[in-house]
Amino acid sequence: MSMTVLYPVADNAERALAAPVARAAREREARTRGKGEVRFVVEEAGPAFETRDAAMDAYAGRLEDDRPGKRTVLPPEDRYCSLREVLAAERGRRPALGPISPTYEDGRRWPQPARHHRTVWRLSIAYWKLVGAEEAKALIQARSARRDPHAETLEPDALRAMARQPLKPVKPQQPLDVGLFEYRPPEAPDTIIPDE
């Protein structure tokens, strides 16, 4: 029995839920089994439900259920789905929640919301998304593109996609240095003790 989650490998969330190409725990395995580049994503799939109970009933067997009489515990390798409460779309798009400034009135720091937004329950699935050739080019790190002599010819869409990607470290992080007022005792070199 595996103790790690085996995430689906697919090109979108619906396929990851219904018929994944394969399942893999690590990126290297996902690349091999999916026969292409992948990236780890968490996306919403399926319809929206008004109540948590309705969503739990619809996805019985895919989610761990803690309700009395319907208790279900999944094996560790199948725990790639979860339920999330999200804002309901109004007229095709989610409501804009602008910044709220504090008021400090009546012993409260934040004001009461002007109106309550309706929420729904959606299934959230974590999976290895198969990346197409165009998207794979967008995954290039900005620091390597900066040194490329042809970087000036990049399209604006490619630059935007590159800016949305998280930075990857150039090398592994080094262990933290012992500070000026800390020392390691000879009998326990793994312990750092503050020196006052």
C-alpha cells in the first residue's frame, strides 16, 4: 500500500477526474507516464453545489466523508480531491471584492459587509497537467530568457505567461548560518544556543 498521493496525469481537470492518462506521485514519473512536460496544478472541476452535503453525496467515494452514518476514509494514494467553498458566479462572472478600509467604529476594526455574497461548493482536484509545446516555452524562467539574444522577439503573451510562473531556485538553499550571538556546544553540535 502506497503512503503517498498518486495524482492523476491529464490535460484538464475534467479528464483528470474521469479518465486520467496515468497516476504519479512525482514530476519525473508524471513526465514519463504522460510522455511529455507536466506541471502541478489545482483546479476546480464539475458543477457547483448549494450545500456541502449535496456535494459530498455527488462525489461519494472520491472524498473523505466525516458525516455520521456516511463515514468514508480513503487510502492515502486517492486523496487528491477536496471540497472548497467559493463565491458563486453572478451573471457569468464572480463578484469583484474590492479593498475594504478599516473603520474602528463601535469597538470593531472592520465594517460589516455591505451585502453577503452567495457561496457554492466546488470539487477541487490536484493533478499533473500535460503541457503543450507553446505552454512549455512559457515555462522558461525569466533569468534564462534575459540572457537569450533572441529575448527581444518574445511575444507579449509569452512574456505575461513567463511573469506568472513562480521562480525556481538556481541551486539548493544552503543551511542557515549561525548568528553573531549564537554558538554550538561541543557536546551537542546539532544544537544552536543563543549567547546573551
